[in-house]
Amino acid sequence: MRNLRIVILILTLLTAIVGPVYIWMTWIYAPPEETLLELIRILFQHTSPALIAYLAFGTTLVCAVMYLWKQEIVYDVVGAASVKLGLLFTTITLFSGMIWANAYWNTPWNWDPRETTTLVLWIAYACLLVYRASINDREVRARFGSVFGVVAFPAVLLSYISVHVWSTLHPIVITTGGLQMGMEHGLTLMMSLLAVSLLYFVLLEIVYRVDTAQEKIMQMRMERS
């Protein structure tokens, strides 16, 4: 536990350092792009949250499998906390994408495959949270919530591969050949990804602690009743 606290402290300090650097690189260091001009800055607020949302839902999948295997409640609590953060970053992804679309295509939504599959992804995991909130029995909630966490994950894969399967207006920035952008923009995107990744892990620890405290309070109330 002591080592974990040290790791969290280090991550928090790194987040406090990297965050301002990321903001500086996004709005000052990175120059306007030849075609997109200043719109390129929206990309740094859009791509990284999308990738970290995938990471969050992937963490939920791993925790779901581990709970079904080990039956240890800590995996369920971490998995549920990661769902909440995944939904947060997916929401940021959707709204930043709408800002981009409105500025570049004069419409905030055009039912592009990436837009649509990401919305489906958001709905799937929002349903998971609603389902969990509707179950009072702790073990039942953990068991079926974990099953739901496994079943919902294909929505993540569908969102990710959508730009490669269907014709899309969505720009493809990261390919097997590397980043399709200049050095300054590539470095800024990497810094953005690092900053949002660190933020995710720090928030995961906070949400985990809050949810654990809530679980203890609910258990105490049940014992008294």
C-alpha cells in the first residue's frame, strides 16, 4: 500500500508538471497547419481523450475478466471506476469532434461512421452504469456488471476500426506508417497523449477511493438495518 501511494504521488506530480507543458504546446508551440490552420488545435483535445477512453474501457474489460475469475471485489470497483472515466473522455471526444465538424464541415453532426460508432460506444457503457445503479445486491451487481463489461467491449473495437472499414470523412492521423503530421504537431500530440494518460490514472485512483468509501458506508448501513 505504501508503494502504491508513492506511485500515485509521483503520477500526481508528473501530471502537475506535464499539464501546463501540454497547454503551452497546444496553444503556443504548435503552429497553424497548412490546410486546417488553427483548427489543428482542436485535434489535440480530441484524439488523446478518444484513445484514453479506449484505454479506460480496456481496463474495465480486464477487471471484469479478473473479477469473474478471482471473485475479488477490488476488480469490480476498479472496473466500474474506469467506466466512469471512459464515459468522461468519450464525452469530451464527442463534443470536441462536434466543434471540429461544425468549423470544418459546417455541421456539428453528419452521422459519419466514426461519429456514429463512438456514440454507440457511449450509449453502451452509459447503460452499463445505469444497470449497475439499479442493482442493490453487491455480488449480483459485480457479477452481471462484469459480464456486461465484457459484452460491451466490442463497441470499442467497432469504434476504433470504423474509419478503416467504412468510407469516412474522419481524418486518419495515426496509421501503421506513423503520424501523418509535421514534427511540431506530432510532438504536441504525443505530449497531449501523455498528459491525458497521467490524468486518467490520477482520476482513477480518486474515483476508486470515493467508490470504495461509498461501498463501506453502504455495507455499514446494511449491517445496522
